[in-house]
Amino acid sequence: MTLMEILLLALSLSADSFVVSMGGSVTLGRVSVWKTVRVAFIFGAVQALCLFTGWISGYSVVAYISKAAHYIALAVLSYLGISMILAGIRSSSESVDLSGARNLILAAIATSVDAVAVGVSLAMGDMKFPDAFTVTFLTFIITVAASSLGITLGSASGRVFGNAARIAGGLVLIFIGVRPFIF
């Protein structure tokens, strides 16, 4: 793979993390640098781990991963999205909070399940370790950057638009989960 192909792959894998971190962070209020780094690091680490695990797993699991990935993401993102919508409707201060470990890990996994299948496809394409490491590392870096941007934009819109932003963020999360079944 060329460097441009690797960067495009990493960007495409990080897109869901960007959108989910933006949608989920509307509930966070003002976000400290530490919280942004923590959330973005987890999104990036899970994305990279899933990609590398897929590459290691290789051909033997491709049928299982590709069939289940969309359903797993749909279930997790729908759960998070519905929680955000209900919190926005109720004007509740309790809502999906990406600083909570459970919701953060669920969101990171939901946005990274497809990375396992991508890793498997890279292994099937006979990608060797040095290239797989490069793809994994760049995917981590780009996902961290994309998630940091998403968190910053989402928390700002949440402070400005309040409950409407929570409802919109929840709808975006559900749409991301439903998207593979529509398009």
C-alpha cells in the first residue's frame, strides 16, 4: 500500500469515531484537555486494536466478522442514541456521557467493529507485518485527532444548543448504526 492509500484508509476508519465522539460529547459541557485526550485516546486505541486483531486473525474469521459487525454497531449505537434522545426530551442532566467508562467503551467498540473486518481483508491481501504496523499506527493517530476534533465541536454545540443538541446527537448515533442497512 502507498502512504496515500494508508492515509485514506485511516481517514475512512476514523470517520465514525469522529461523528460518534461529536454526537456523544454534546452532553459533556466544557471539556478539559485531559478529558478530550482520554476519550480520543480510547477511541484511537480501540480502533487500532480492532484493526490489528483483524489482521492477526486473518482469513479464518472474515465470514463471522463481516456478518455481525453491522448488527453489533446498530445495537450499541441505538442504545446510546436513544439514551441521549430521552435525556434531551426529559431535560435531564443525566444522559449519555462519554466520560463514563461503560458508554465510552461501548461507543469505541461500536465504531471499531468494522476495523476488524478491514484488518482481515488486509491479511487476505497478504499484507506483511511492517505495513500492518504502519496502517495500525496511522489509524490510531488519525482516529485520536478526529475524535479530539469531534469532542471539541460536540461539546461546544451542546453548550450552545442544550437539549436540542442532545436529541440531534442521539439521532446521529442511531443513523450511523442504521446507515449500513439503508445504503
